[in-house]
Amino acid sequence: MGPGLYGKYGGRGRPAVLRKRFGRQEGLDPPQGGQDYKSRDGSGRNPAGKAEKDMAFVEFDKVKKTYHMGEVDIEALRDVNFEIEKGEFCVIVGASGAGKTTILNILGGMDTLSGGRVMLDGKEISSYNQKQLTAYRRYDIGFVFQFYNLIQNLTALENVELASQISKAPLDAAQTLKKVGLGERMGNFPAQLSGGEQQRVAIARALAKNPKLLLCDEPTGALDYNTGKAVLKLLQDTCQDTGMTVVVITHNQALTAMADRIIRVKSGTVGSMELNRDIVPVEEIEW
Ligand SMILES: Nc1ncnc2c1ncn2[C@@H]1O[C@H](COP(=O)(O)OP(=O)(O)OP(=O)(O)O)[C@@H](O)[C@H]1O
Ligand SMILES: [Mg+2]
């Protein structure tokens, strides 16, 4: 991984940008989420009844998801409420089956909900039709999966270009690969790269779309300890340096130490949500 944009931030503790962000949340500055929300009734209030200025960047409001399996109903999400502010590094943690992937898939427009409401950047994505959801996934969301999901017969550069080509305001594919430390490996196919390198291509692919939100489902689940740390550092640095809002799903409690916001999911509900006042750089976390 190269220095520059993704270089270390200076030492332990909360960087200035985060102090500012949390200051805003405490009411010192106006919030930035929801600026382009247009209320249908012209009242300046969103469907949840809040004034625009009170809206968070991401809002889950009483979200329910029930899967029907023949005679059986599986309540994957029972009543999920949380919010995420713009530019935050958010970790969603919980046991297997708690509902983490279901939450991320709904947030990413890859799954529908059975009840409740989801807002992103002032827009009610839970009311989107299929066409709107396709555009939302294409332009607004970057996804990083556990098993990379790269196209095997395309090079690293071509994998990233494929994603950036469908975006409205893409970043330069080669430049983005350089930023994740793969400037020398752009012509390699996925099979010629290590797991950590493949995941970095996947992150570059997601970032090159210049999305509003980067969603990562167990991004280090297939990686060894040190490689996993390097990938998490890349995600943390990306959030710090570019202001990208990043959501990472994990079952690893230790990773909560690196988050701005920690959302704990338990049996289809949010057990707790907290802001972390002592953010630890990932290289200092042991598990
Ligand atoms: N397509 C589906 N059909 C039926 N049930 C499902 C489906 N997807 C998820 N579930 C169920 O919903 C619940 C939540 O699943 P989810 O995948 O969100 O859990 P998770 O927290 O991501 O778990 P893990 O850590 O194992 O990935 C589980 O009980 C799961 O079996
Ligand atoms: Mg999962």
C-alpha cells in the first residue's frame, strides 16, 4: 500500500475531521444530511415527520424484513432503528444470523423491506421502484464482498474500469488502483493476485464509482490476520482522507474500536448504537 492519500494519520486519538463531525452532531454545526430532500407536501418535513435539518445521512426507521419459506415465516429484521452521519466509519457487529447482511442488502438496494422506512441522503429509498433501485445501486452504492467477486478473465484495471464506466462521475480507474497500492499490478488477472490484493482491487472498483456510501460485508472474512488488517486500514484511511461514508459488517467485536459509530445487532433488532470517543487506528487493535 502506497503512502500519500492513504498514508497514516498522525498518531492515536480522534483526528480533527472527526472532532468536527462529532461537534456537529452535538449541535454545534448544522447537519449536512438530507439537504436535497423535497417533502411531498411542501412542509419541509420528511415522511418520518422530522424537519430536514434533523435528518441523518442514513436512517433506518422501524425496518422489518420477513422471509417466507413455505409455511414458515422467518423474521430476519424485527424492528431496526439506527442512523449514520455522513463521513462516518460505521461498524455493524453481531452474531451469525443476527441480520447484518439483511440490513446491508436493504441499505444497498439489493433487497426489499417488509415494513418501515429507509432514507439515504434525504431520499426515501424504501419507496423506490425497480428502475430507481437499479440506478441507486449503480450510482450511489459501492459494495465490497467477503469473496471479492472480481471478474476472473478481466485484469485488475479492467475490473475497476467496468465499474467506473457505469458511473456518472467516476474516478480514474488507474489512479484509484494506485491509491490502493496496486499501481504495479494493474495488468494482472485476479488469479495472479493474493487474497488481500484482490480485495484491494474490489475496494478500488467500489471507490472508482465515486459512490455516496461504501458498504462492506465481512470484507476481511476470507483474509489472514495481517492482510485483513491492511484491508481494514485502507478502509479506515479512505474514510478519513476522502470523507467517504463507510459501513463495515463484522462478527469481530474487536473491530468496534476503530469505528466512529458502533451498531450492535441482535436477533433482528439493534441492541445498541454508540458513538466511539476513543477511535483506535486498526494497526493498534489486536484480536
Ligand atoms: N433469502 C433468505 N431466505 C430465508 N431466510 C433468510 C434469507 N436470508 C437470510 N435469512 C435469514 O435471516 C436471518 C438473518 O440473516 P443474515 O444473513 O442477515 O444474518 P447475518 O447477521 O449476516 O449472519 P452471518 O454473520 O452468518 O453472515 C437468518 O436467520 C437467516 O437464516
Ligand atoms: Mg452475513
